[in-house]
Amino acid sequence: MSDCLFCKIAAGEIPSDCVYSDELVYAFNDIDPQAPRHFLVIPREHIRSCAEVSAENSAVVAHIFEVIAKLAAELGFKDGFRVVSNCGASAGQSVEHLHFHVLSGRDMTWPPG
Ligand code: AMP
Ligand code: ZN
């Protein structure tokens, strides 16, 4: 999608701090980290949010979770980590391209705000 920030980041048109890249997904450090480690994993395909995941596009979501598990192991997140996807304005979604926050390096509280 031509006017989407994360499509542009995945395409390399806007600079980002890459954590992982393959033909299906891209991961990069969050510009406003909420934990000592905080990166985002996105599909290269433009999917607006969790609400638009369907039988046609869910394979990439499975792949994203495989990538998250691999990165968590490689980065030594042995004390735990959190995966968050905000869906919709009231949940705090500010960029309308599906993304999974991965946060680690501090204790997390529950419930989230
Ligand atoms: P959300 O608010 O759940 O939609 O998450 C969007 C995230 O994107 C926020 O945590 C922002 O800090 C992050 N973000 C926005 N612009 C950039 C950027 N250019 N590079 C990296 N992260 C960004
Ligand atoms: Zn997009």
C-alpha cells in the first residue's frame, strides 16, 4: 500500500534498525522502546490489523510467530518476553499495518493499561 509507513519501512524506503528480514516478514527496533528490548515484526504484505487475518493470509502470521521464537532464543530472552498486537484505535493501534510488538528485558505487569 503506497501510503503506509510500515510498507515503506519493509521496502527500505524509510530507514529502520533491522533485527530480521526474509521474503515474508521484516523486524525492526521500535523507535520509542517501552522495554530494554522492543522490536516490531511485520508481514511484508499489507494487512491492516489482527481483524483482517483470514484463511487467505494467516500463513504469514504463523511464520511471524516462528520468527519471534527464533529471535527470542537467539537474543537470550530466557527470563521471558511479551508479544502484543494492538488492534483498533481504542486498543492503541497507531499504525494501520499488522505488527507484533516483542518486548523483553524487564518485568511486565498485568493487566496491561
Ligand atoms: P501501535 O501503537 O501498537 O500501532 O504501534 C506502533 C509502533 O510503531 C509504536 O510503538 C511506535 O513507537 C512505532 N513506530 C512508529 N514509527 C516508527 C518508525 N519510523 N520506526 C520504528 N518504529 C516506529
Ligand atoms: Zn502497510
